[in-house]
Amino acid sequence: MATTPVVGPAGVKKPPWAFLYSRKRVANIITVVALVIGACFILLPLFWIVDTAFKPIGEAFVLPPKFIYRPTLGNFNSLIGGQYSQYIDDMGHSAIIMGISVSFALVLGVPAGYGLARSRFRGSGAITSWLIVAYIVPALVYIVPLYAIYTKLDLSGSYLSMILYYETFEMPFVVFMMRSYFSDVPPELEDAARVDGCTRWQAFRRVMLPLVIPGLATVTILACILSWGEFFGALIFTGSSTITAPVAIEQYIGQDTSNWSTLAAAALLLVLPVLVLAGFVQRGYLRTYASASTG
């Protein structure tokens, strides 16, 4: 049965799917508008940080806000060598804890991910399920029991207390993600290496590990991001000599007055490394989750 074409107001005949095309176009416009609004909400805090970090202290909260002003580096100077120079040492504490905890998670997590991807033994499914649960459960759940243990062992305020706490979310993350990467590698390559005389360890070190270097780099950067900005655990477990940068920023908010310009400058110094690392890791991050969802 022939379909009668739609006649427009000017007498031009329109195909029967013109109405559907117009609805699709309207839907695309609504989607774009929604994404732009969402991007504005997401980027607004970052814009506030950058804008306030270069404002003089007296203009940080002037109403109406000034967007045209003479930028100053005084807020950064106070962090580097001025009144708040301790913040650089606090960033060093964050770097030390991050470096040791991530290294420890990689040394144990990469072989564990390889073992779960290649070995089938009794309880492997239960271990995988436990890793997924440990990865999903917020690390805040472990704060209360760890605090009780650290108090009895006199570990509160030490680097070790923070490193062990970070392992509660870094280790499951590394194992789970590396398992997905090793699962993507064809097992025939490892079998060929075993036929050529390599042991299991040699096949892992010479064949498997070089093939997952991009994934290993992605997991390393993501683990660094997870630990670099962690706040609640650091607020409870660190001491005066081990305080991390996210906790140090809180000191700029007082009960009576708040140094918002210096706070924004400190936050910008804290966020910049994360933005740089996120730019490098974006493609590998999406690929990792795509393979993890199928494997």
C-alpha cells in the first residue's frame, strides 16, 4: 500500500519520515543543552578556584564579584615561602604516602591480578567477588576498626597508618583492574613462551608484563589520583608531622575569618597534578572499564 507524502505549507511534498527527523533533531538539541548546563555546574568550582587564586585577599568575596582585576601572585608566594610555607611540606607528605602506598599496591596487586586472570583454582571466584565488594565498599567503613587497632599499636599519626589505610582501597582497585588487562592478552602467547622453555615467572615477566604496560601505567596514575586527594582518612590518621595537603587546606578556614584567596591557591596547586594525570589517563581509563565490564 503506497504511503501518501506529507505536503508542507508551501506545497512542497515532505517524506513520511520528516516528522521523526524533526523529533530527533529536537531531542539532540535538548541533549546538547542539558550537557552544556551540566558542564557549567561541573566547571564552576574549578573556575572559582582559578579566579579566586589570583585575586587579592580583599577582593575574593566582593559583591558584586569582579571579573576584571589585576591578578596577583601573592597568594602563591605565601604558600611557597611566606606565612603558609608549611603547605609545601604537607604536599611532600602527600607525595611520600602516595608513592609508598601505590608502589606497595602495584608490587602485590599486579601479580595477584595476573594469577586471577590465568589461574583457575578452588576459591578463585570467591576471591574475585570479594575484590569487587572491597572495591565498591567505601574506604570510610574501615576507619573505625583501623583507628581502634592503630590506637592499641600506637601507630596513629605515622606514615605507616596512612599507608595501610590507603591499601584498603588501592589494593582491590589494582588487582581488579590488572585482572581485566591480563584477561585481554591471548593465552596463546604465554603458552608459546612456555613451550620455548620459559618458566611461569619468566613468561609473566618477559611476555605478559610488557604487553600490559599501557594498562599498568593507567592503573598507576589512577591509584595515585585516588590517594592524592583522600581527605577523611588523612584527617583522622595523620599527625602534626605527617599532615597531608588536603587536610592542610582546611586550616585556612577559621571560625571568624577565612583566607579564601590562599585557600583557592592551595587548592589549585593540589588540583593541577590531578588534571594533568587525568588528561594522560583518559583513554586508558575508558578502555579499562569497557574490558572490565565484559571480562
